[in-house]
Amino acid sequence: MRLTRMLALGASLLVLASACTTGGGSTPSPSATATAPPSATAPATPTPAPATPTPEPPKPTVRIGSAGFYEAQLVAEIYAQVLEADGFTVERHLGLGTRPIIEEALAGGQVDMLPEYIGSTLEFFNGGKGEASGDSAATAARLQEYYTPKGVTVLLYTPGQDQNGFVVRPETADESGLAKMSDLAAVAGQLVLGAPPECETNPVCLPGLKSVYGIEFKDFKPLSACAADGIIALNEKAIDVYEVCTTQPGIAQFGLVLLADDKHLQPAENIAPVVRDDFLAKVPKPDDFKALLNSVSQRLTTDVLLELGVKVDVDKRDVADVATEWLKAEGVIP
Amino acid sequence: MEFVASVIAWLADPAHWQGRDGIPIRLLEHVELSAASLLAGAAIALPFGFLVGHSGRGAFLVLSVANVGRALPSLAILGLALPFTIQLFHVLEFWPAFVALTVLAIPPILTNTWAGIRAVERDLVETSRGMGMSATQVLWRVEIPVALPVILGGLRTAAVQVVATATLGAYVAGGGFGRYVIDGIARNQLDRIFAGALLVAALSIATELAFAFLQRRLVSRGLRAAAPRSAPRSAPRPAT
């Protein structure tokens, strides 16, 4: 009896130990990535070819992360599918959380790449110094300077941007003659702002609105960023001004008035894939890898982001389906 | 170790005790929301508990409602309630959380009230009837006072759960200590998150102690001393 019990205990400990070492989750050991299956394009022919070229080394598994909201997931999914079509095995870690979390994941090596917004990410790293500007190229270059010591490379950014903006109901705009942000200063004292909690301390949000435009709101309601509940709150008059993402479909859907950022407080927010250097080192042909992603990024204009955004956020279609549909229409994947 | 120090520093910082986002105002908001939800939950659960406990009928309904109520995640209820409350009241804060927390408060109060009343010794009830008391009198003068410890236990459980869960309100522009947790997550300020969590925990414990005190004061001395002599028929175990 004692023997059986000992055997049972030993067996369960063994199972537990093996489960821990080969354990799932998002951090596979480096050895696991090296044994990824070879490129799908390599045919398995039994007949020996006369002068076989050295077989292509296996492409490493790519772990792609993304932030929570729909657009980040959509762009990440687009990159993921493009890489899969090229023979990479992709491990998706979409919707990880807000910027602090995803940057932590990238820096710590839990993910290999993710799509990032160049302006906000730059301001995140520099503690809100205000280095991000309307100049996309300069912003991206400065961002790379922050990423280099972290061992991350910023690839080509998209022509499309998704900036933060502020919307009001059409009635509010008519009543107070609001077309641009400067117009808000006069009436902001009677209006309630809805924005994410970090707006209070984010230099391009409340502090920036005050210093650049002289805007001070009557009250501030913390809400999730660029989300449907904010639009509902705006329509139901629980708030009067809502901070949106400019490609958010709800703006057009409800005829909301997006106030022009006439003093260019909001920085450029093109999207760029940021990739760990140690991952690039494992890729057999890193230049091809970069060129592939760049060619896709170049197709992501603001109109495309808006159009795809409508499909995901308004029509409520699956992100992967929308990505596949667009990639096929563009002829990027078969 | 320095994290603990930073949390203590956050709590000790006088700036965090003043103004709109200061601890006193957040405490008030948290207590307000919790108290309102508890009262609403009790207003719904107590009458049903008395009725079903006294008559003995409808037990199945009570149990089903209680189980479903317990199983529904409060966050889901919050999200579901939002579009409705916002159309009704045109404000974001308070109402969705109020709905979710009221639903949360109902099961423990309902179950305990019903169980407590059912557990009153049948001899006692029969004696009272024999003395000429009407059904209502039996309920108010005998059953409820005897079941009071258990009923208060239900209110206590509900209160502690509500206080702990009231942090949810902060998701949709609500106040209370949840504000520190949600804002801390958004701004990646770990000391704020932990301070908020500690404050909620402290309030929960204080609530527990307050109800314990209440229980001691309200329950008649005779009941506190006696242990139930005869096993009551088909009475389920009350939730403690």
C-alpha cells in the first residue's frame, strides 16, 4: 500500500515538474523558438536534387503583442497575418493592456514586436517633455533614440494617423460656435470633459489644454479611452466633450463635431511596428522581414484605418476576418 | 521594501487628504454608494425573506434567485446597466454601480433571512399561535427577534461584499476608493493602486466590526445565551 502511494506521489510530481518546464503561457524558452517548423514553402521531395542549396534556416516564432483597443489589435493582426503568409509562426498576445503594460512586455522580452503610436509612445518615454510634434519623421527619429538602448528598432511608420481629438455634440457646436479647439476656451467653464484617467496628468491632455489653449473645464469624468461608452455618455449629455481617437467610427456615426487642433497640441500619431533587436538577429533574412512589414505599413492610410475601424467597431465584425479581407483585397496575401 | 515605503508615503502625504480626489471625499463617496446599495438590497431581500421564511412556501424561488444573483459577475451587471441608467439619469457615475451592488447585496440577505426565520423552533411558533397571536404578530414579535442574529449576519456579509466591490464604480467615472485603483492602473502608479486597495480593505474590516457591534447590541440577551435545543425541521445552513 505504501509503495503504491509513493509511486503515485512520484508520478504526480514528475508530471507537475514537466508541466512547469514545458509550461504554456507567453514566455517560451529560447530553445523552443529555435525548433519552430521550417518555412512552409520548402517542399518535402523524396528525390535528391543534384546540387541542393543549403536549406533555408527556420524562421523564428514571432510573438506579436498589442494594446487593448480595437485599432491596436487590428493593426497587430494585420502584421501577424502578413508574417504568417510569409512562413513565420506567429504567437498572438493581443489586447495585453495599456501602454505601460505593453512596453514592459516588449522591454522584458515577453513579446518580440508590437504596433505603436509614435507620438504618445515618445511622450511616454520622455516623461511628457513635449518632444513629440506634428512632424512625423522627427517624432519617429526621436522615438528611435529612446528605443535604441532598450534594444528595439522602429520600422517604417504608416502614412495614416490616429490622433487624440476632442468632440462635442452638434448642438453644442452650433450653440457656442465651436469649430476648433481655440473656440473652446470661452465656454469650457460650462462644459464637462470625459477622458481617460491619465488625461489629468498627460501633458497633451488637461495640462496641455490649459497651457496652450487656456481651456479649463467645469468638471472631469474619467472614462475608458476611445470607447463606445464615452460616445453614449456624450450623446446622453452626461458629458459635453469627449476625448476620442480621430479614426473612431462613432464620430461619423453620430455626426459628432471633431474640433480642429489649430495650435497643434496633439503630436503625430502614425503607427509603426517596433521590433526587438534580438528577435531581428534570429530572422534569417532581416531585410526581407523589414521590407515586408514596411510594404504593409505603407498601405495603412488614415482612410483605411477609418474604413477598417468601422467594420470592427460599428459592424462588430471579427478583427481577424476584417484583416484577412483587407489583405486579400490589397493582394498582399493570396 | 521600498514599494511598501512608497505606499506609506502616499498615504501619509497631506496632499492626498485634501480636495476632490482626497481620501475624505473618496471615503464619503464609497460609503454613500455602499450604504445606498445595501439599503436597497435589504429593502428588496428582507420582505421576501420574511414572507417565504414565515410561510414556508417559495423556497425554491428564493434559492434560485440567490444562486443566480451570486453567479452574475458584478462587472457584467455594471456594463449592462450603463446604457439604461445613463438614459434615465444622464449621469455616468453612481447608478450603474448602484444597480450592480444592489444585486450583489440581495443573495446573502435573502438567504440568511429566510434560513433564520425557518430555523426558529417550531415549538416557539406553535406556542405563540396558541397564545392567540396572529400570523403577523408571530412574525414580528417572535420569528424576527429570534432570527435576528442570523438576519444581521446576512446583512453583515452583504455589507462587507458591497464595500469591497464598490471599487467597480470607478470604471465609469464613479468615485470612492476605486478611483485610486483605476487611476493608478491607467497612470501606472503602483503606489496609488496599492493605497486604494488598502483603504478598501480597511473600510471592509471597519464595516465588519461595526456590524459585529450592532449584532451584539441588537440581539436580545436571552437569545445570545441560549443554544438551540431542538433541531429545527428542514432548515438550511445560513450563510455566514
